[in-house]
Amino acid sequence: MSRKDQILAMLADDPKDAFLRYTLAMELRKESDHEQSVTMLRELAYDPDAKYVAAFFMAAQQLAELDQVEEARTLLRDGIEEARRQNNLHAAAEMGELLSELGK
């Protein structure tokens, strides 16, 4: 059973598990299924029950790699705001650095 299949099996038992959803999105990224990966990360980032800060950063990173820079900037701005709300200053700083690299 592949890692992706294992994650999918665990998600079948707990489909709202934010960490498993994030892990699946990262597996999809490894498989170069960027569209599905970014979609899952966006859902996870904006899910009011999850607000998974790392999802903002990883989705933005992929979008930047795919030359979708404006969308990446939007995710980074929203992610910085959410990270600050959660008092996750390290994540806010990392996203701020990437935002600076992409130009404001």
C-alpha cells in the first residue's frame, strides 16, 4: 500500500483531520498533481474549523512555482493575517519573506 493510499484510508475514518488532509495535499504535490494539491490546501487554509496556517504557505509556494504569482500573494497576505491571529509569528515571518521575494 502506498503512502497516499495509507493516508486516504486514515482519512476515510476521519475526513476532517487537518493534518491528514495536509499530508495528502503534500503527497499530491510530490506526484505533480498541483491542481488537486493547491485545491486541497486552499480548502484547508480557509476551513473555519481548521485554519491550518502551513496550508497557506504551501499553496502559495506551489502557485508561485506555477507562475500564478498574484494568487500566491493573496494566499500569503491571508496566511500572514491568520498566523498573527494564532500568534504564530514564525509562520507569519516565513510567509512575509516569500511575499517580499514575490514583490508586493
